Amino acid sequence: MARRTPSSLASLTISIISLLQVFVQASSQSPWTALPPTVIASLNGTVNGRLFKGFPLAMPCSTSDSFDTPTCDTIQAGYLDEEFRSGVFGAYINPQWETCQTTGDQCLLDSKDPRNPAPMLPPHTCKSGSVPSYFIDVTSEQDVQTAFEFSKRTKVPLVVKNTGHDYKGRSSAPNSLALWTHNLKNISYSQQFVPEGCSSDQAKPGVSVGAGIQWHEAYAFAEANNITLVGGSDRSVGASGGWLQGGGHSMLSNTLGLGVDRVLQFKVVTPDGQYRIANECQNQDLFFALRGGGGGTFGVVLESTTLASPQFPVHVAVVSLATTNGGKVVDLSLTKRLWSVMVSNGIKWASEGWGGAASSSSAIYVIRGDLFSEEEANQSMRPLLDFGHTLQEEYNNNHTGTSSTTTNTTGSAPQVVTTSFPSWGTFFDWFADNNVASVGVNVAIASRLIPKDNFSSAAKQTSLIDALVDAKSTADNLLILIDAPSSYPDPHEETSVTEAWRNSLYHVTLTSNWNWDATSEDKRGRYKSASSSADKLRRITPDAAYSNEADVYEPNHEVSFWGSNYDRLLEIKRKYDPENLLDCWHCVGWKKQAPQFSCYFKDI
């Protein structure tokens, strides 16, 4: 798929938003309908005309005479593109969060074929679902302060949205007012950054990024300045929002820490209307809460500053299994063999500094070049590489005359690759071109942190491998993220993520998908399926999961996400947000029966 440039995305966004103004559909149950027009006009005037109506991405395609228009064609072409979606307010990376899942109100295209007109043909109608009724295009702290005051007076719920890359729907809510931070695109680098209120001897190299900066932009900036930023693996994810405030994992986290370990300062507007600086020298309690307590909860972050590291090369080892034409592994027994190699070497490789990711069909490991030479890296990975070469021999014996490095009519042969990149940024460009999260697809997700103890003996390793294989057998996809900060302790408990992160080696995610025409029962079934798959891992591990990529219906979520930190986080929440103006699903202090959660299933 051709990737659009930022300038073309911006022009497309303006065009779509302009066209959407003719598709106004006010909900009869919306709190907005009780407000006099003068109140909304006053809000718009206060934010200098940057109050807009929210619409689902596909609404310009919602009539028979609009499906073949240039605007609809643009939406169809970008429907499965993460950068396109992240630049349009009414679009979410996973479109179920544009819908009301409990009522069936939605406005979606077919994720298998966005040019299929069926979703827009009678009896289907296009409805706003969970897309916020209005949004403010935020440019300053005054915009956020205005929104808080408006919500306090009118009881209209608030949500915070940047890219919409949120697996739990926390940046959408029916009949809400959204604060869209996507256009806060400032970025700067200081070799001697001093957090405000701190002494000059605390200076560190830091990059300050506006809330709208995404990782592909941050990495390009880092490359231009010959530095390294520890960040996510998807281009469209924001660097200051939910990724960071929820913890922020990376393939570099093993030795360089989570995002919350590296953040130096936040600029934030808290729900009490105050613009604050939070760092280790002022508003320390708020700084603690923002370092893992979750986005959209304690305030609206407008800017963060994160630690910059020197640039270093990255060594990579990849083994891919034989797959069918459809990209699926030929035999799950091969997956079990791959995961057995990984698990049996898990503690050793983590102690050496490796990070990476693996699926049922491949494994990729990365390590900093300042820790290992290329030769040392290959020697360390010898068990994985030998396994890959064994697979190639087996494949060649069964496919006489077929090269083990090419793709044939039956699918892809096993692959073994070792290579190096001059920097993290160059590695990311290569990786992101070949590995993109599910975009434009409805996804139910569940996850589990896997502690070191599960790798500590042969018996426990066998139990873990069996649980992983069992979980994969009932999930659409299983991903092993080797990104826990197992070599990066938090001895002073300065972050608010669950302590389990420090004792874990893997963060495992499981997903289950559905298309636009799924019934309410189908959707419930998908969420139950993802959770049931995770149960295989829950049975052998303590309660611990990554809040940003956890089961929407995670049991015991306060402990799973925050461990012993929850009570302290709740106290901080009540201090800065006494009226609970910021409330989101499974967030600290959430109110499950609040009307903004009416589109979540409550019986799962």
C-alpha cells in the first residue's frame, strides 16, 4: 500500500472534515440537544472557532450517491492505513470504537474490502455510534481549561484523543466533547535539559514533544540529531499520550526502561483547571501518577520531555517458519518448537540485553550494538539460528528442487536472517514497513505479563510452552513481546505501573477479530474468546497485565494494571480531579455506570 505524506494527509483531513459538515445527525438522547445554541456558539467563540462536530470516518460514504465520490474514494483507499486514520478525528485504529456495540449504531466499511458497498446499502443506516458529538482542536492550555469548565457546567462528558490508537476505546464516548491534541506538533532537543524547578546539576539530554507527535515523527527527529529515543513499534502511536502515561514498552525496554522510566517532565492541565509542570522537583505526586497511572485520567498532557540516549547500532536475528499462501504457519508443532527454543533461553537472553517480538510464525530479536558486537550477537543467538537452519534442511528434504530462500506456490519457506542497522531509527523503518498492527479491523484483545519464575525450571518452561500453544489454538493471533524492563529496576518506586513489569520477561497479547456485519452476540463472543485464550496464561501467572493492551473486561484490573500502587493513584486522582471530570473505562477511579460507557457490554 502506498504510504501518504503528512502534507497530503493534512489536506485530505481538511477536505473530509469540511465535507462532513453536511452530514449532521443529532442524537435525540444527546445532552447537547438540551443546550441552547448560544451556549455551543459561546464555546466555539472561546476556542477561536476550533469547535467542530464529530463524525465517523465512513459517513461521507453513507448514501448511494456518495459511495463513488472522490471523498469516499479517499476514505476507502486509506481505510486500512494507520497514518491516514490517525490524522482524521472521527477515525480510530480499531473501528469498533467508532460504533455503539450495545445498540448496533455504526458507520463502517468492510475491512476485508473497503470498496464493498454492502455496509451502506439498506437496511443499514449510518449512525454516529461512539464518536464524540463535538471536538476541540486543541492548540493551548486555555482550550483545555475552557473544556473542563464547560463540562463542569453542562455535565457533558470529556474524552482525550490524539491518534485513536487505543485498544480499549478510552478516547471515544457517545455524546461527549473530545479534546483533540493531534495538532500539537512541537518538538525540540536540548543536550542539557533541566526540568523546571530543578537545579542545573540535574541536566540531562532530553527531547520535548507536543502531545500530537507520533513515533514515526519522533524517530525521524532523533535520527536527524544522532540520538536514540525509546518508543513504540507502530508509526502512528503518540509519544506523549496513552502509550507513555500507561507505561510505554519498547524492544529496547529490557536495558533502557519503559517510557515512564525515561520521562523527565510533563506539561499538563489538570481537571481543577490548573496548568502545571510535573517533574521530580514539583508536583511530584502528579508526576508519579502520570508515569503509569494511565492517559485521560489525571489531566490532559500537552507536552512531555523524555530522556535521549546516544545513537548506537542494532543487531538483529530473525527466524521465520514455513507458512501457507495465506501466511499461516504450516503446522502448530513448528510453533511449539520455536517457542520452546525461546523459552529455554529466555532468562539468558534477557540477562544479555535482548528484546524482540514473536508470533506463531516468526521470532525477531534485537540488541544494542554497544552491548554486543555483531559476532557476539550471532553467537548468543546460536540456539535460535541453529533451529532455523534445521527447519530449512527439513523443508528442503520435503521440497526437492525448491530453494529455502524463496516463496513457492505452497507458501513461504523457512527463513534465517542476521543483520545489523546503524541506528534504532533505521531498524524501526525496516521493521515498521513489514509489521503493522491491525488497522481498520475490529479487535478484541487480552494480555498477560509472564514473570521470570515461569522460566526458572524445565517443568515450568514446559508448562508455559503448553499454555502458550493452548492459548494460540483458540485465538486469532498471539504475539509475544519481549519488552519487559527485566534489566532495568525501579528501586525507588518512582513509577506507578505494576511492579510485575520488573519481574517479567514477556508481555503476551491475544486477539480475536470480527467484521462490520457481526451481530451483537458475535461481538460478545469475540471478547469472550480473547479472554478465554488469556485464561490459559492467567492460570499459571500472577495478576498482571499491561493496561494499554489488556482485556477490555480484565478481571481484578486494579491489581493487574497497578499492583500495590492503586490506592495511592486513587488518592492523587481525587486530589486533582475531585469532580471526576475525566473518566474512562478501567481507568483509576472510573464509574462503570456512567452514561459515557453505555456502548460497552456490561455482561461479559
